[in-house]
Amino acid sequence: MLETLIENEQYNIGYLCTTRQCELGRAEHTAMRWVAADGERKDFTYRDLDGLSNRFANVLKNLGFSPGDVFFTFLPKTPEQFSTFLGSLKAQVITGTLFSNFGEEAILDRVGDAKAKGIITKKSYLKKINRVRDRMPALQYVILVDGEEHQSPDVLSYTQLMDAASPEFSTPPTPPDTPSILHYTSGSTGKSKGVLHAHRSVLMQHQTARDILQLTPEEIYWCTADQGWVTGTSYGIIGPWSVGVTQVHYGGQYDAQAWFHLLEQEGVTIWYTAPTALRMLMREDPALYRRFDLSRLKYIFSVGEPLNPEVIHWARKVLHHDIYDTWWQTETGAIMIANRPGLEIRPGSMGLPVAGVEPAIVSDSGEMLPGKEQGNLCLKPGWPSMFVTYWNNEEVYRQKFRNGFYFSGDTAYRDEDGYYWFMGRSDDVINTAGHLVSPFEVESALLEVDEVAESGVIGAPDDLLFEKVVAFISLRPPFEYSRELELKIRLHVSNKVSSFATPQEMIFVDSIPKNKSGKIMRRVLKARYLGTDAGDLSTLDI
Ligand code: 6R9
């Protein structure tokens, strides 16, 4: 099928997911079944998606966007999320997505860092952008998806722009290395980094959508991921539509009953979700699931965090299905290691490498480790969906490579049959419900609260979320702990960063352990929290 997808060296993702699908005979095939939170449904054919994304490509062109400019979507799940993303890519504009619960600092750190020229959002989010707009001088246009009229020369109505734009757009020839998507991801130090991808990533998203997720045009597929997360773009947009599948997209929040109703009603055959959601479903009374007919469901896949064996056992017993775990990252662009139908599942293991991917377990000094030794999970560079660089941060990009390996930041081991087993992360990044949270970003937000003198943020084990965000906080005298203060701090992080970065637990302490160079010793905080030995404390300065 790959041979038929790419023709004349045209790698444009927007084109391949829409125009090309029409050429392949799927113009009247349903590309998206949109189900709103209130249950209202609307179907979009590939022809519809092609027309809408063409119009939006023209909107950006008419506003003066050129290839290489940056544009962001800052939307909840809405049909426009998909058509504007694809349209922007058609115009060869570098396209980023943002979680709709991002606060103003999180927006500034991404939209500002990328020097984006435009953003599409909804009226109720505008105030978050406006609070930092003067610090984003490159931002020329804000498009309001629910704005009926233009508000000013730079705050524009999507409806008006779309009405004035032609549905005809000829996607420019797009060689494989043309920059495509910019996804920000958290590191343990510094601000979040923009992971830049190229249009060539579609090769691998297409291959894995077919060979791992088993997608074909006949399947009905639902990926629960938000488009702010790489899973929501690689496997909620690109991979599946490059294969010609019908995707269900749901505008509602997590709700066990609503989700199972959706699976049944839409006849979902392939479902891609995440461990936290599965663990939440596990907490429901099993009787709930007996009320739904899931006979059309064939496969369930998972990504984002370790999938505990208990979840697999539960799904076998209650849903009568296996769950196939998949491992990858924003930087890898597509699934690298996976369980898949036809392969024995070893509960707790991430599975075997995808065809063409060469993982290795490597020591800190860059030597391949033998046998079942635990070490850094690395990849041999060169897979088609490999990121291009970190935006404006070539230095950090280079640091990710050593001795001919890409260091993922995870640790793992490989068993005698080649299955990979996740052990943890080699950095301080917190994985809470599949969201990577930078302790640095949370600490910075905490320091903005007047009463806070110092803080140190760690991830601690959590039964539901895999990890929870725990903040150690010391207060400036004469301030003292109160419930009101705790609430104030919580609200501040939620407004400035995001709701998932907001500490689940706050521990008020006299001081924060730091090393001689003033760096917060998160390792010490973690050991204190877990009641374990913190190891070598010779550099500690408290
Ligand atoms: C797609 C995505 C990447 C990090 C990754 C690892 C963790 C992802 C996992 C998993 C254990 C799995 N992770 N899949 N850990 N088992 N199957 O998640 O991208 O947001 O960049 O996160 O998530 O730590 O390094 P991203």
C-alpha cells in the first residue's frame, strides 16, 4: 500500500490524508464521524475533509502565511481541529497543537518560543492569549473558531475567513524533509522543547497504522488522545487517515458509560487509548460492561505510560480482549516497540521492535549492554519519522545522541526473546496520566506565588495516574500554611501551566535540599517521600 500512497515524491501530510484519499477512490468514504459531547453526530467524508482543509490552506495563504511560518491550534476537540491542522500542513506551514487546558505561561513558552505567526482558538480562551500577547510580538493573527465577525484587524472570524476562501487548493510539491509539525514536550531542566518533524514521518505513521494498529479503510477506529499530545496527531490524524480508515472523534470527556456507549453505537473495531483511562475503567463495576455489546471490537491498543499486567488481566476477564501496549515518544513520531495481534503478549512488556526500528540497551558511556542488563533505551537513528531537531535548541538535540545512538531518556531491558521491558526514566520528567510534566516548569510557577520561597517538585508512584505531581514547598516568613494558601497555589499552577501539572500533593517544609551549585536535589526529595536511601549526599548543601 505504501507504493500507492506516495506518488511523484509528494509527501505532504495534509494532501496524503485528504486529496490523495479521494484519488484512491475514497471521496465518499466517511473519514470522520464526529460525536459531540451531547451525543450529536456528524459525518465528514474524505471529500468534505479535503474541501475544508483546502479552504483553510487558502485562508492562511490569503493572510500572507508562507512555507516555514508557524501556526498553532489551541482548541478542544472540535471538527475544526482536524481540518485546520491538515489545511495548515497543505500550505507547508509548520503546525503545532496545544492542549486546551494550557495556561498563559504554557502558551507563552510554546507559541512565543516558536515565534508563531498565527493561532486558532475559541472565544473563551482568548483571555489566556491576551494576557501574554505583548510578549509574543511575532503573533500576527488570532482566529476565533466561534467568532461570527472579525473583532479587529488581527482577531479574525474563522467563519468569515472560510466563507471568503476557495475550496480549490493545489498543494505544493512537498519533498520528504520539508518541516511539518512542531510538538512541545517537557524536559527535566529548562523550558519545554519544540520537537520539529518533517513530512516524511507519514511513511512510518502509515506503516505502523497498518501493520501494528491493523487499520484498513474498512475499520472503524477511535483514538481517545487529545490533539495536544503527539498520539492525537500521529494516530488521531495522520496514520489513520493516510490509510483511509473511518475515525470516530468524540468531543466529550472521560466517562465510562459514555465511552462504552460510543464503542457500541459506532461499532468501533479498533481502539487506541492509554493506561490511566484503562485503570479508571477498571474501577467500575464489571456489571457495567455486560450491558454493552462490543462484539465488533477487535483490538485495543495502549500508549503513554507503563501498562500494568493487572490491566491486561482485567481486560481479558471483563472485556474479553487483550490490550496491546505500544512504546514511542514525541521525538520518535511513530510507534517504535509494540505488541500486536499475532504476537504472544508478555504482560508488562512493551513488545518487540517495529520493522525497520533498531532499539538497543546501552550503558551511560554508550556501550551496548549484553543479556538482560538494564540500561538506557536507545534507538539507531534513521527511522523515517525521526524528529529533525529541537526548535532553536540544536545543542540539546545533539546531546540526545551519543556513540551513534539516540538516547530516549527511558531505561529498559530486553529479554532473551527480544521483548523490551520498561523500567523508568533516566531523568526527572514526571509522567502523570500519560502527560509529561517538567518539574522545572511547575517549580517556576510555584515561585511566582508571593508566599513561596522555594520549591522542589517530584513524581511519586500513584495507582491510577502512574505518577502524581508532588511539590515540596518552603514558605517565606512570616507566612504559614493554611488551606486557603494551598488552594491559591493550586489555582495558580493550574492557570499558569495546566491542570495536569497542578500538584496532587503539597508538602510544606522548612527548606529544600540543594547541591553546592544551588540545584534542587529532587533525588533527595524523592527518597524522603518514599522513605528510601537517597544515596551519595556528599554534594548536598543544607
Ligand atoms: C507517545 C508518547 C514519551 C514517554 C516515553 C516513556 C513514556 C510512552 C510508554 C511509556 C512505558 C509505554 N511511555 N509509552 N512508558 N510504556 N508503552 O507517550 O509520547 O508524550 O513524548 O512521552 O512516555 O517514558 O519516553 P510522549
